[in-house]
Amino acid sequence: MKVGELLLDGRWVQRSDPASWFTAVLRSRPFLDSLGPAERPRWDRLVQGQAASPLWASYVDAAPVADRTWRRLRATKAAFDPDGISQLTALLEAQIPSVERLAEPIVQALLEGADVILTGRVADPSMFLAPLMYEFGWATDDWNLLGKGTVIGHLLECAGQITGGYFADPDYKTVPNLAHLGFPLAEVSENGDAIITKVDRSGGLITRATCTEQLLYEIEDPARYLTPDVIADFSAVSFADDGVDRIRVSGGGGKPRPDTLRVSVGYHDGYVGEAQISYAGPGAMARAKLAEQILRERLLIHDLKELRFAFIGVNSILEGRLAEAECEPYEIRLRVVGRSDSKQAASLVPREVEALYTNGPAGGGGVVGSTKETIGINSLLIPREWVSYQIRCGVS
């Protein structure tokens, strides 16, 4: 699940107590206490994306945590919410819309002197573009510079992914000290060129290969990468070595931004029951297949919209001939998933799998199961003018 969808799911789950999700995350992150001593901070500004709850509620609830963390800094904290999507919300009763926002409100909060900024759902590269727009005074319609800034934001948005995370492949692509992966830094020039590097003596690596893989990550048309701020052009981006763990980034550009904004809409989509059971030793696969047959007969008579079976390690990812094992596995784990509009019907999946202990093939073990509400996600486009922003500031 992507970050935006994950946070939308969190917002749905916490809808009865909207600020609790943010506060729990804030309190669980020890890095906040290491930002700097009270007398002389080692940091400048902090922009924190927060899509899972109404922002001002999060601001108020998180203030005691922030006050403790940024003790004598007397930091100005700003929170902004879109307050112009009431038309959409009215059309989507009992559903939660989350607008993918742009950089401009963050820039405005920085101009107003905020040191700590809590935002709602913001497009990933926009979180990095906004400080560049503020620092260098880039205009909101300088599409070439906004495109270059978006390139930098896209390279940084997945953090450790550009320093070797999601890159390592033993014997092919070796990443040193991956257990202590360092996060990336960008040294950006006013013309939009940058050097991508990382914290000294940290794990991982920065190479043209890691940068290239991240540049192509989640890209359909490199010449038309749509964001709320600009349609970025990645087609002319180039990478050059600039020392150990230092890659120079140049090129890129942009075209006028889209007339619409993307909205992710979360809605109740029934329930999912899931369970797993293992078999091992001679005949493990035959016993697992017998368990599947038994479960099909027991579950198909119930109100399940969808029922899926998979043998983990054999066909849970690949299917058909590609998944056929050359030899009989000595151990196998059967996974069963069922969807239903009824929570009671979905809960039969883990119940029936557990029943296999004494009412199924020999030697089953390690049963785990759960029944959860399903949050469906749909994306749609709305006119940009439907969305406005309200920036609220306070001083700790």
C-alpha cells in the first residue's frame, strides 16, 4: 500500500478520535529529541506531512509533545487544511476524501515565519519543492525551475530507497552496511541543479544506479510527470559522479501545472477474513491441497464474495507454470482469504482454518487468522478551484 493510501486508511480507522494517530506517531519517534540542544538547535525548519487526521486537531493534540521536544526554541508551528472541498464531501456521504496538495501553502507558512509545519496530504515531491521555492524565491509559474525542483523531490521522497534500500540484490548489487542505512541529502543550487549525497559514515551508497532506479520509480511517462505544482519533464535528467557517495543531478524541466487536483477517496468496502496453516514433512504438499479442498467445500456455502487460496513459497506471487516447483517442498504454508459484506461471514475463514487442527489433514500447525474491515480506495480529479487553504500559526 502506498503512503497516501496508508495514511488515508489511518484517518478512516481513527475517525472517532482524529488526532490520536498523529500524536502516537510523534511520541514514538525518538529522533525528535535529537534535533538539537535547547540552547542551540542543529536544525532549521521542519515540514511534517500528516494525512491521517484533521490538521488543527493534530496541532492542538501534539502541542505538548512538540513543546517538550523543541523546549526553549519558541518555534512557530503552522498547520494548514484544505477547507474548500465541502462540495465533494457532501457528495460522498460516509466517505473520506484526501486531496493531494501542492507546495504553495507550505511556502506561505515559511514566509510567515513558521519553523515547524504540519501539513495534510501533500504530493511527495512537493514537500521538498516548497523549501526550495521559499529559499530561492522561485515563482509559482517558473515551470522550468519547478520541474527541476520536482526532480529533486522525487529523488528524495522515498528516503533510503536512493541510498540502497529496495536496491540491494546479493551477488548482483551489493549495498554496504544496509542495517544502518543512511538517509539522503541534497545540496541544491539556485539554478535547480543538485548533488545527492548522504550522512557521513552511514550505511548504504549513492551511485548513478541508485539514482536512476529512484528516478524511474512509479513513472509512466518521464516527459509528463503530473504533480499539483507542475508537469515535470524527467526525460533530459542526467547523473554524473562527483566523488564517493555524491552524484550530480542536472537537466529536467517542466510545463504548466494541471487544471485539476487528484483526490483519494476512502470508503467502507466490506470485511476480509484471512488465515494460514502450515504442513511439513513427507507429503506436506498433498496434505495442504487436501486442506484447500476441505475449506472450499466448507466455505463456499457461506456469503463470501471472493475466496482465494495460495501456497506460500509456491504460487502466492507467481501463478501457473512459472510457479510450478521442480521438487516436492518439504514444508508448505496454506493461506486463505475471503471477502464479504458481512463481518460474521468473513470471520468464518479463520474459524474454519483453525478447525483443521482436529478436523483436517494430519500435522497442521501454526495457525494465525484475523477479520478486518476493508477500506476501499478510489481516485478522482476535481477542479483546482474547489480547494482552498487555511494556515493557522501558534507559538510554543
